[in-house]
Amino acid sequence: MSKQNSPNFPIIRLPVAETEPLPFVYRVKLNHPYSAPINDIPGHIIGLLEKSKRLNTLPEGGSVAVTCGSRGIKSKPEIVRTAINWLKGRGLKPFIVPGMGSHGGSTADGQMQLLKELGFSEDTMGCPVKATMDVVELGKTSHNIPVYFDQNASEADGVLVINRVKQHTSFPREIESGIVKMIAIGLGKAKGARLIHRLGPKGYSDVLPECARVAIDNSNIAYGIGIVENSHHEATFIEGAEPEDFHSVDSQLLIKAKELLPKLPFGQIDVLIVQELGKNISGSGMDPAISGRAEIRGKPNPDRPFVNKLVVLGVTPESHGNGLGIGAADFTTKRVVDGLDLYAMYLNGTTATSVEKVGIPPVLADDSQAIRAAVASSWRLDGENARLCIIKSTLHLDEILLSPSLVDDLGDYGSVISEKMNIEFDDLGNLVTKL
């Protein structure tokens, strides 16, 4: 990240945030819907690949492009490595292509670096990684929108599409994040992603599925593997699909994924403190099903939870300063904002037409100031009784910190596993009582 792309905010301290009282908190273990993980992932993957019609008819020596995206999917390195070994065992020549739209700063080197950080490299996977932002046009949709496809993938004899299926960070629909999106946006690279995103909600709901159909009909896509994770980020359902079945398999797996989605079991939270947001956590930095902040113009936010004030205290190192999503917060700190890469954020936000998500909220001197200001502005006369919740990220919800007023509403959704604790800060105002 170039420092010239980072701001240098002033140190701002609010008098009200010096003295605002804070509630106690308890460490709480949440109970999420659970589905047992697949014990033998390699065996399961091999069984699926053996059923593939097209992969099994490719001639010896044929090349196969295998997709890898920009999310940290716990089981995916093992799944991809198994698939690559199977392909090599059949005498085929697999290679990995980044399927990640405009991520990595819309550069081939940036996308290669992202894959390496996620565990996908020639050394770890045993095959080449070929990254390019160049695309070929495969056709047009019924709305006359060009459909683009990764050039390296287009030159392979077959393409194996692998992706997690989950709720997207926008609004509910039949097809959200999965193998269909990997084709339309991931393999469409920045050029294809930009066209779909710039149409807003219509691009997601109507154009994206049709782009994938055009690509399937006019490319060498051979097989797809969809992954559903449980609340512990373990693969619990993995299904294979022939290209003509991608849309139906995606929609069926999405239903299962939503049933297993971890949630904060509250209707209202006065103050939600998010220790980290990041592109490796969610496409929009924070999952709106957890934060309550989708922030898509023309579309309502989720009904639950209603979060009065939201504080962001960090951006993951894996995001390399791309703090897209911080615009959904109400407060943050100088440390966070001074570490942002504004170019990467603005490029991502403009490509995704989510410019509201890269706005900078009020920036205060430190964690103590940001948290106390949030409590002071949360429509509470008594800050020490605020309904306050601290989470590591919207992806990590096994254990959270809750104030007594939220613990009282917990019911069977979790259990207290600590004594009550003061919310404490170090001499620099950094939060010490955290996950």
C-alpha cells in the first residue's frame, strides 16, 4: 500500500467521550445452528469428480483452469489441492486462475498476491497459477450486455468452478454467492464485474444469472463444486454440478447455507463494536445480516438486528488497507483511517457501485473515544446500562462480549462463560477488553 493513498486525520477528542460511563460485559458463547462437517473431504471430492461427464472425457494432456476466489474459505485449499491431484492423475494439466472480479487492486499481480496469502500458490497447490485481467467476450445478454470471461480460462480445455455458496452481502434473491457468481463476476474479471455492478440491484438479480448462462453456453466450463460451511466454518455440504445444473444447485445450496447462518440473536443493539472488518471476511467488509447495515440505496436494511450505533476498530491485514464497508459505521478511530488505502477503497466502491460503503464516519482519537461517543449518542440516558455487544468480526461469532442488558435477553441462544468485566483501555486508549 502506498502511503500517498492514506489520509492523515487530526486527533479529535470529544469532551462527552471522556467521561461517558460504560456497562460491564460478559464473555458469552453463542449457540448457532449446527450441521456436522464432512470428515473425509478428499474422498468426497474425488467421488464428485469421478461423476463429472466433461472432465472425464477430456483428452490426456488437456489443460483445466481451476477457480479460486478472494475469500478465506477454510476448507477450500484442501478441496482445490485434491481436485488438482485428481486432474493430474488423469493426465490433465491443471492451473489456477483468480476468480475475483476487481479485487487485488484490479491487477494480475494483486490477485496473485491475494491467492498466495489465502494458501493458493504453485508451491502449495502443485500447479501453476495464471493471473490476468484480460478477457474475451463470449456473447451478449438479452439486455445487450457483453459477457466477459478470463482469457487464460477461455484458452483451457476445461474449467472447474469451485466456490462457497452463501448469503450475499446485498439483498435476498434466488442466486446469491456461489458458483454462478464465480462465473459472472469472478471469471468476468474487473470488466465484467463493473458492468454487472453498475446496474445496481437489477444487475445482481437479473443480469448476473443471465451472464453466467451465456458463459456456460459459450465456454469450456466442465464442472462445478459448491461448498456450504457450518457455523464453525467447516465444510458440511459439498455438491458437484454439471454446467447446465449450476443455477439449480446454487439455489438449493443457498437454502441450506441460510439455515446454518450464525446470527446475533437480538432485535435491538444500542452499540455494536466490531474489532475488525475486511475483504477476507465479507465482500462488503461486514456481513449485513450481522451488522444490520446493508446500506444499499433503494433496498431496506435487514429487520434484525437494529443497531443504533456501530463502531469499527480495525481492518484486517489481509485487506491491505481496503476498508470498504467502513461507511456503514457511525464511529471509527484515527489509527484505522490513517491505515486505509483510499485508492483501493474507491476503486472497489466505484466498481461495485457501493460508494456509500467507502465514506468515512466520524474519526475520533482512539478506541475509548469512539466507543464512549457511540454510547453517548445511542439514545440512552444511562450509558452504564446500554445494550452493548463486542464482536471480533461478523465472521467470528462463536464467542462475543455482551453487556448485562443483552445477557438478560440471551435465553437459549448462548451461555455466559466468564465473570463480569470492566471495559478497559490501555494508556493509548486502545481497547483491552476484547476477543
